[in-house]
Amino acid sequence: MISGVPHLTTALNGPMLELERHLLIHQARVETWFREQWLQTPAPFYASVDLRNAGFKLAPVDTNLFPAGFNNLNPDFMPLCIQAAQSAVERVCPSASRVLIIAENHTRNLFYLESLETLRDIFEKAGLEARIASIREDVDAVMKVELPSGRSCTLEPLQRDGNRISIGDFSPCLVLLNNDLSAGRPEILEGLEQQVVVPPLVAGWSDRKKSDHFSHYQAVAELLADRIDIDPWLISPLSLQCGEIDFMKREGEECLAKNVGAMLQMTQRKYDEYGIDKSPFVVVKSDSGTYGMGVMMVKSVDEVRSLNRKQRTKMASAKEGGQVENVLVQEGVYTFETLGDEDAVAEPVIYMMDHFVVGGFYRVHTGRGVNENLNAPGMHFEPLAFAEPCNTPDKADTPDAEPNRFYAYGVIARLALLAAARELSF
Amino acid sequence: MISGVPHLTTALNGPMLELERHLLIHQARVETWFREQWLQTPAPFYASVDLRNAGFKLAPVDTNLFPAGFNNLNPDFMPLCIQAAQSAVERVCPSASRVLIIAENHTRNLFYLESLETLRDIFEKAGLEARIASIREDVDAVMKVELPSGRSCTLEPLQRDGNRISIGDFSPCLVLLNNDLSAGRPEILEGLEQQVVVPPLVAGWSDRKKSDHFSHYQAVAELLADRIDIDPWLISPLSLQCGEIDFMKREGEECLAKNVGAMLQMTQRKYDEYGIDKSPFVVVKSDSGTYGMGVMMVKSVDEVRSLNRKQRTKMASAKEGGQVENVLVQEGVYTFETLGDEDAVAEPVIYMMDHFVVGGFYRVHTGRGVNENLNAPGMHFEPLAFAEPCNTPDKADTPDAEPNRFYAYGVIARLALLAAARELSF
């Protein structure tokens, strides 16, 4: 049982404190700017954003438009989720009284089913009838799964009839995707002209590119940084892009090595500027495919040149069998939030519905380094729900006090949400 | 120190349980209906609604469009207030980064100043610079008042310059009235064409009539009752209206006596229909002027005829000296929620921002009867914050379980809010 809130173990928190102070001082400016942005580019229906807090830098590393993990949020903040869900429904489909949730395909993952059931319950409490459908072909009858929480989750086979989908006679105008489409866009979901599908199919990993997301993120980070007069590097990871790479055939490796070298140098230059006594590292990511797959951390150019067969295979296989082609070379951001005597690494994950931050939790992992990927396949983590929501900054308190740190998380997470909104609208 | 949640002491809760059960079963229908209504008639910026829960009936008695008492809400639900305030600002003035709050005139009431400061803090946390102005002529310099909570409240003199108002160079586009204008519409607030004033001046007691509000309430209560197939009487007090009455000159008294008699009979008929073994009573209210003033409870026609001088004076003098003219004769609704060994009477007060319920508290009063006015001038009450918000109904629990009772309160309060919205738009 993990309790308490992580604390930054690094002393290198000068610029970070400065960032939090800036966000607090310029809070009205930040919030007004966001309001203007949402008018121009409406937020995706919902999202979760993985952040890394290096003490000297706070940046998003993953933006998930089909969030799971709702069961990890603090139950005390369910009212916030309910209110935000009401706002989100009002915006996309105000006449809706029912919602059909399309589940992810990993129907045997009880943690995922707990999240689905929590999500369904949020909509029920928000006043919509909510049911869950599976698009797996082997789910051909109603499937009721008992959950560790004592609840149950009912998955029903999805049916297609003309240009509508349904579960029996349950065929609502609002369809909520909770499936990231990393296996491709399923035929059954195409061309649903009479139903509102949110997020749209193009938000799935079959269409999305991480490089697009981070280009948009860099653009909005620069806009916000300009508004509050900070170096955008404090909130945005440096990125470079490689063309086609075939890890198995060892094609395109030279470009990758060159970009990794350049990224290490660029990062070192920023570290020097801020007097940060750490070794830069680089994250190499498959440009498409779910986060957590096709990701590796490297500390030198040599590491790229000497990848073994296992590492190559891992990079070549994104989730559900996609082939790695384009590759994103990104500045690695340290995680300096740790918890307990074991210094377990903690990575904040922030949840949003519409453009409201509705909660978050720490992904706490023992036995992993500060510069390793915390969302790797098969990894075990323990969730630690935030004790406070992210919308109660307190100017009377210190910039790194809990409500203020969480506020900063909420700002950076919303910035990633805005980048995703632009991704979908362009 | 009062703790715990009131329980209904009456056994006469058959119809009420039926109402709560209906609201739960038809929750999706209720919420969809509200969504449609808010699209047609946007909600006032904020409001509080006093309810009375008779066990067999749940109805609003007061709808305040300039709510005070924010300090009485559960601090745990401030995040809900903040989120709702953000929604409200987005709707009325999305470009706003500052808000000017116009205070009530009773600047010496520390409870009121605590509420003002809580309200200001909600806007600050929502990301707006918020300052408070007084329109009192004797507030001619900055007035900082230390509050019992340890905070302070700063009131500043309001200035007019052309068609804008300001505090010095603080002249935001958004002006939030927290003054019910029962002394009339002050010249300084008229014709502010360059600023958005919410709620509009016509929402003040100088323009508003209680009879209008309850006519609209009756209409929306009938619509909702039809949607969920209940008797509208279960959620709406019967009302009749008298023409001009001068209590001091004893003019119009015959009409009043006649209407009181009719109302007692109408109520008795409903009591008979539902087998309610209670004596009907009637509330006589001044049609304009703040709630709590110019109100009396009568149990017989004779009582109206034999009013003594003190009672006449009380009815004739609404807040800040208005003269009672039109009078509303309303079915009295019992309060059967009581608390503790002393059976202190508890009356729920529900708070809303935009169309979201953000919290509530019980006005707990010892030594007052179940059929007396709990909001009378000079009355002392103790606030008891709701332990749960009003938006987390739980179908798996009993209809009268706490989250479900609070949900029912939220529905009826929003119905009164909708009536107020129609009042302002017609």
C-alpha cells in the first residue's frame, strides 16, 4: 500500500520553481489564453497525458486520446468528472440521452475493464444511459465480467445495420470510442453518418503520428511561453524526425545515429545553459503505434549502432503488429519525483474531459531508473491517486506546494490537449 | 458544533420516496430534458434556491439570483465551483480575464463578507483577476475588513467613467452583480454598454416579481412532471395572487382573506388525496422585495382579519423601505427534515453556477417550528454543509439514500433555476 505524495528528490529545481511561480503569477493570463484557444480549436472529448517532472523541466511524454485508467482517479473527484462529462456531451451532442462506448480489444485485462466500468458509471451519473460494446469478433454474446472491485463489467457484441451501429435496439446518436485503433480502422466503424463518433476515427493510432503531435505541441508551447515570458524548453521536449527506418534490415540507421548525436548535443547545450549536472539521454520512438511500444532510451550514438537483435525486434514491432517506419528522436526528460524509502519513480498522469482537468494519479514504479520508460509493456506499476484536483491553485502558498504543483501539471496537460486538438483539426 | 445529516422525522414519506424513485429511474430523461431547456433558455449566471422537504413533497420556496452564503459550502467541493465558474465565464464573456464583483450594501455583515471573499477566491482560482466594489456612497476609500476565518475582504469604491465602471484602472469587461437591487436600480449601473453585466439589472428585486417566478416555476414543473409521469403538485407549491394591498390602510384585505381561504381548501384537498394528516397553512408574501421580508405564515382566514399593528407594519415594510403592494398567497410547505436531539429544523439551500449544481448546505435552526419561515430577519441559523455533492445519484442505493436525496434536491433547484431563466428571457 503506497500513500503520501511524491516529493522531488533533486535539488535542481530552480527553473521548475520558476516555472510554477510564473504560472501562478500569470494564472489569469494562462486561463484567458486557454479560453481563447478552445474557442478556436475545441478540445478532444477526453484525454490523458503522461508528464515527466525533472525538477528543472516539466513536459508531456504521451497524449492518449482514448484514455484508460479512470479507475485510478481519486473517487472524491468523481463529481468533477461527472460535471465535465456533462459539458462534453452538451458540446458534441446536446440531444443525446444515451451513449455507446466502444471498448479496447484487450477484454481480459481486469484493470482495463475496471476503467471502462468507471467511465460508464460517470456517464450514467451524468444522466445518460451508457452501455459498452466490443468490436472483437470473438465477442459474439453478452459477456459479463466480475471485477476485483466487486462491480461487474458487461461487454456486448457490436452490430452494424445500414449506417448505424448498435447493441440490439440500443442505437444512440452518441458513440464514444475508447479503442485506440492501433490495429487499424475497423470497417464496422466507418461511415456512421447518422451517429456522432467521438473522438473521430482519425484520432486513432492508425492515422495519428507522434511527430505531428509534438510539432503542434512545440507550437503551442512557444505561444504559451511567450505569453508568460519563459523559455519554451522548460515545458517542451526537443524533437527531431528520421525518415524511413527498417530496424530489421538495418536501413536508415545512419540518419538515426546522426539525429541521436544531434539531440544529445542540443540537450547538453540547454543543460549547460541552466547549469544542470546530468547526462542527456534520448528517446527513440516509433512515429505511429501506441505509446509504450517501439520506444527505447539511448545515452550515446554508439548504443544506436550496436543494437542487438532483441532490441531491433522490439523497435520493429509496434502493438498489434505494425511495422516501425518513421522514427521520432526526442530529448529524454528525467523523472525526479520519487516516493518512499525505496525512491520509487513516480510519473504523473493527468485526465481531462472536454477542456477540464478532472484528476490524475501517479504511476509509481519501484526498481526502474529515472530515465527509463515507465509505460513499457508488461511493466507493473501502482497507481497513487492525486489527493487534490488540479484546478485549485493557491497564490498564498509556495509555488511548489501540492495544489500549485498539481495546477502546473494541469496547465501542461492542457497544453498537450490543445496540441491534440490542433492535430485533429488540421 | 452541528454534525451529521438531517433525517426525515415524518413517516409521511410515501409520495416523496416515489418522487425520488421516479427521478432516479428517469434520470436520463430528466437530464436530457434539462440539456434541451438550457439550449433554449440559458441559465442565469448563478443562483441559490431554498427548498422545503415535507417528506411527501419537495418544493422551492426562494430563488436568489444574487446568492450569498458561498462560505457555507463544503470546501471539498470548491473544485466543482471553480469548474462551473469557468463554464459560466466561457458562456457569457469568453475573452474576460478579470471580473468586477458588485457587493451587497450590508458591508458590516461579516458572514456576507466571508461569502464575498469565497466568491472572489473561486474566480481567482478559475483564472480571473477578481476585485470587489461597493456602490455605497459612504464607501469612499478602500475598505479592508478582517474576517473571522482569518482572511480579509477588500471593498473598493465603484467609479463611473462614461459608459464604463471601474475600480481605479481595473475596468474589466465582465461585471458580476452580487447585489439584489432591492433599494432600486442604482444610476451608476445603468447603460454600461461596453461591459457585460451578469445577472442583468432586471434580475434585481427592483424589477422582479415573485408571482412571475412561481408562474414560470409552475409551468416548468408541469413539463417535467409530464416527462416523468408524476403529479406536479409533488414538486410545486400552489399559488394565488392578490391585487393591490395596503396593510397599513387595511385596503384589499378582503381579497387576501378570500384567497387565503381558497388556498387552505385547495391544499386540504391535496392532503386528503394523499392521505396526509397535517393542517394546511398558507404563506403570504410581498410580491417584490427580498425574500425573508414581508412574509407571514397563516393557518386560518381569521388570522388575516385580526392582524395586529406590528404584523401589519412588518408586511408593509420590505427590505430597504419598499411598500408592499401586490401579494402572493402560497401553499405552505412543511419542513420535516430535522437534526439532533432537539429536532432542529433543517432547510436545504442549493447553489448553482451556470446550470451546474455546485453544492449546498442545510440552514439549521433550533427553536423554530416546521411551518415557520427560516429566513426571517435577525434569525440565527447554523449552516451544515452537504457532505456530498448533488450530482452523484446512485441507482444501486435506496431512493432516499444521501446521494439520491441530494440528487433530487439538485433537480428541483435546477427547475427553479430554469423558471428564473425564463423569467429573465420573457
